[in-house]
Amino acid sequence: MGERAWAALLRYVWPMRLIDILRQRGLSRGDARRAMDSGKVFLDGVPTADPGRAVDDLARIRLTSNAPRLQPGRDLIILHRDPGFVVIWKPSGLLSVPAPREGGQRNALATVRRICGSGLAVHRLDEATSGLMLVALNEAMQLALKDLLQEHQIDRGYLALVAQPFPHQAWSIQSELVRDRGDGLRGSLIVPAAPGKSARTRRLHPPPDQDTRRAITHVALLENLERDASVVSVRLETGRTHQVRIHLAEIGHPVLGDPLYAKPRIHARAPRLALHACRLAFTHPLTGQPVEITAPLADDLEQLRRRLSIRDDPDQRAADRATRRRRTRPKK
């Protein structure tokens, strides 16, 4: 059966696992796994090594046998290149910009500079967050893109795995953020609440004379999972430090794996911060043409989503307990 026929079949029957799609293309199971592990298999332009990922359209999958060897989920990828900017896929664990106090020079900007010859920050992602990031290649474009950000004309979308079933009603969360809410962490002066409920004043008293910054986050349910968790889509109207993490925690749905704003038992439910930047959309400052880049959920978070979709998973419960023990064990 030809590829078009298979695409039509997938559209009308069911999604297929990635490993099965590669087998249909003539690869043995071993060859398919080696291709994935070496970065030869791309989903929407991003290398993937998740054999169990369900794919609903063959056009999303590209097998490139002569592609440079990559570590899926570990190596930075340039998804879109323009004379003035690039859109990259940043892996979790990679700093966005240099941080001398952290030691070392491994960061997204340094990688872009090595590949493209230049790289200037437009915005940042937290070190633990994976996904799309915009990097300018010259100062004029950096200023133009930052102006778009300032004017809220760059649409930034995220996917997050959060604690507890999420309501079907979409929320727009608004608050005034401060750098220190009274315990050294960022937070809202007045803690936002669910629709129909009243916001509450924070018990902790922030230090006086702090500047406040308006923060607006739009959240909608994508999927309620069996094991007391949800997948939500998040759209930023403003872009403050830790904004998504703060707002989701404050409305009672902290991001799984968050070491700062989630309780230890929620932190322990994911191997890392379960937050992924999945969409960037804006009008090109020079050409006026629309630019829209999307990226699928990172492999590790997609695998976590599948595990949490199973109602009773003893292996996952054991893994969660082991993770909690490791994280709470006193350091020697």
C-alpha cells in the first residue's frame, strides 16, 4: 500500500504507533529503534525516539537516513530559519542564555551562535522547560521582535501536565506578580481564584516597596487523565518569569515536577518540570507574512502522559515512591 493510501487509512481508522509506521515503511524493529535513537526519525520536524507515540497523520513523520546523528530530547534543533531569526526546539535541562554563576557555557544561545554565527535573546524558557524559543540573528530583528513581545503580538502556547482533574471551563487568570511573596519565591499579591469564586489575600506578607507586574494567562483543558492529573493548554498574554508555573499553582493545579511551586508529592510525580512550549505565532516584522511554528509534546512528557492515562499502574506507583525517597533523602 502506498504512503497516500496509508495516510487516508490513518485518517479514517485510528492513529498508529510510531514503531508500527516505521515497520510499514520496511524497517525491521531493530532498525526502527536504531533510527529513532540516532535522531533519524522526525515528528513535525523534531527528532523523536518514542516508539509508542500515537501518530494520526503519516505526513507528520519523516525518516531521514542521512541526517546527522542526534540525541532526541537532548540536542537543540533549529526548526525554522529566517535571515533575521531562528525558531529552535530547546531540550529540557539546557539553559536559554549564559549564566556564569551556574558554571559552563552550554546554553541555547551559544549553540545557535555556533551554528548560525550569531544569536541574540528575544525571550527565555526556564532551564527545565522544553520546546520552542525565538532567537534573533541581528540587533535590528531583536529589537523588532522584542517590540512585538511588548505589544503582546507574539502568541506563545504551552502544554502542561498538572495535578488533579481540570474543569472544562477555560480560565483567564490575572494577577499582579511580585519578585518575593514573603518566602523568597515569586507570586501574586492577591491569589487568583476559579471562576465564580473570590480571590484571596496571601497569608505571607511580601516585603514592601516591590514593583508589581501585571500577568495574564489563559488556560483550557485538553485531557483529564485517569491518575489524578490533566493536560492543559496555556496561552500567555504577558510573559513574566515563572508566570505559567505560578498561576497554575495558585489556582490549585500545579505543574507536575515543579520543584518551586508544587508540594513535594506533586514534584515527585514527574521526572522533570512537565511544561512544554508548543507554539509560536506572529507576523513577520519585515515581510508582514504570518509565521506559525508548532512542536509536539516532548518524548518524556508524552510517555508520562500515557502512564498517567492508565487508571492503576503499580509500576508507576513504585517509581513515584522511589523518586520521592530519592528527593527527600538527606544529603550526606
